[in-house]
Amino acid sequence: MTPGARVAAAIGILDDWLAGAPIEKLLTTWGRQNRFAGSGDRAAIRDLVFDALRCRRSCAALGGAETGRGLMLGLLRASGQDLDAVFSGAGHAPPPLTEAERASPRRVADLPEEIACDCPDALAEVLRDSLGNDFRPVMEALRHRAPVFLRVNTHRTSLAAAAAALAEEGIATRPHPLSPTALEVTENARRVQRSRAYMEGLVELQDAASQAVADLMPIPPEGRVLDYCAGGGGKTLALAGRAKARFHAFDAAPERMRDLPERATRAGVGVRRMTRADLEGGPPFDLVLCDVPCSGSGAWRRSPEAKWRTSPDDLARLTATQDAILSSAAKLVAPGGALGYATCSLIAVENRARVAAFLGREPGWHMIDERRLTPLDGGDGFYAAVLRRT
């Protein structure tokens, strides 16, 4: 496909997204319906779409309209590309620019702050309150692609040995200070999931800040550990790679854990999936981690769709869910045990405010550790706290 044809495909996908369709479904459907497009074309179109979504407000302003065409025009204008070469109307390329489109603003620096840094208008106030002086640099960081990180499975190998194995297949990495198990991929990230190191369980894809959250959790030797909102099991496996304990995973939607047995086998660790009946009738745990549903604002670089579709009403619903999860999980912790609370959110009401509310209504608990990370630290934005039952 020509560059113009790729842009035209991205325009159509973005128009459908603006009409309300989920972006991942749209990309998958486009690939199935356009078998002529090679893997390079599909990857390039995906990159165009996600770059435009991360910068939706500024792209629309630079492109003159909040349409697929406007977003792509703004994206290419911001990157200094020759617009007439892409919007040529030749072959499958988009039609040439109109006079109105040529008159649109030309630089991000000329736009108002919240538009220039692509802050969602609905959450601007809470983001400013939560981030303080970091508001502008954090929002700027969220406009760009996230780094690719790997977690080294120290149950099977060392950081240096994993890096060497990846380098043999042309995948360059470097350690990252957020976690002793973190490698940042600096070259050929798309090769990772086909690499021997990945298929043999030496490494897993996991953000460095997510790894740092797992590092914060106090794992009791030979104790019982529960990942209470396990999802795909990323933090379950991160915990299991650190210590010899008995690891368990639960999720309110069990289908989210369907790949966990295969991933655990590949990693060489044992994890038991739990049902609600198992939890109600079983013994308590020495550590329960709650990586709760949240706005995902710390990971908007990876999932920019949520950046524009989260509202204050969603925050109210999410905080109620977070409170309920903490109260339910607390009942599963043994005396003297620990309760971990984590979000991939930058918004204060989902983080320390929820811990403070829990401590205010649940006697017999105190906080023993806490960490807040933003993209300025190198990984995604995360919050984590560890509470001890007295």
C-alpha cells in the first residue's frame, strides 16, 4: 500500500471510531476485510490510528475538523509531512486539501494548553488537581507511544542472560531503574512474541511500573497469596516469579483468566485459579492484591480510547466499585496479613482517597507502604499501597 492509501484506511477507521465503534474491533475487522494488506501495512495503519487517538484534540484543531480526515491531516501536519504528497487524490489516496483545510493552525504550540497537551475536557479539572505542577509534562508524555518493557522471569533466568538471549535474535534491550526485573526494548519490539526467550518463558511483556507495583508487595515465604482482580494474570506471574509461596488467582469475570494456565506453565510457576465458592469456604491469605478496575489514565498511551470515553460519572461508578472490592478482599486476609491496593490511574480520587476511605471505615488496619508513579518515571502511571491487618 502507498502512504496515501494507508492514510485513507486510517481515516475510515477513525470515522467509524468517532461514530462509537470500539477501536480494536475496527482494526481487526479492517484486517479481515482487506486481506491484500500485508503485516507491514496493518502495523502502519494501526500506528497511524493510535497516534491520532493519543492526540485527538490537537489533531482535530490542526486538521480543521473532528473527523477521520481532520485527525489524520492534523497528525501529519504536526509531524511536518508534505500534505499535498499524501492528500493527492491519486489512486487510493485521500482527496486534495481544501482551502479551509489549508487555513487551519499549523503548530501545536499555537493551540490553547489543554488542547495542545491533549487533555480530555471532561477530566481536565480532576487531572489538574491530581497532578499539580506535573500536569503539563505528564499530559505531554501521554501524547506519545509508550516504551515496550519486558519482565525477566528470575525463576528461570537472570536479567543479563535474558538480555543476551534476546540480543541473539536482534532484540536490543537495556535495564530500567523502576524494577530489578525490567528490560526496556530499544530495537525490534515486534519480534518479542516470536522470540525463543518469550516462548520459553524467560520474559513476559509487562510495563516497568506494573513490575514496580508487584515488587512493593510483601510476599510471605511459603505463605498463601491471592491476586484478587487477576485479569490475564500479569501481576500473578510477577509475584510468583519472586518467591516460593502458594499463588492463587481470582477474577469476577473468570473468562479473563483463560490464558493464565498456559502462561503459568510457560513461566514454570504454579497458580491455582479460584472460584468465589473456593474463596468463601477456604482459609485466609497472607497477601491479597487488588489491582482494581480504574480509569486507566496512567496507561492512556497504550489505550488512548479510554482517554476520550471516561467521564466524571464513570469515575463515580469506578470509585464505588473500588471501595466494594477493598472491603470484600479485606475479609480474605489472615490476621497479620497484608492487603495490596493498586490502580493504573493518575487521578487522586481513585488512589490515596480510596485507601483513606477504607482505613476510615475498617478498624484494625494501617498503611505500611505506598508508591505513586507517573509516566515521568519512565513507565505507566500507577498507584499502590500496602495495608497491614493488626
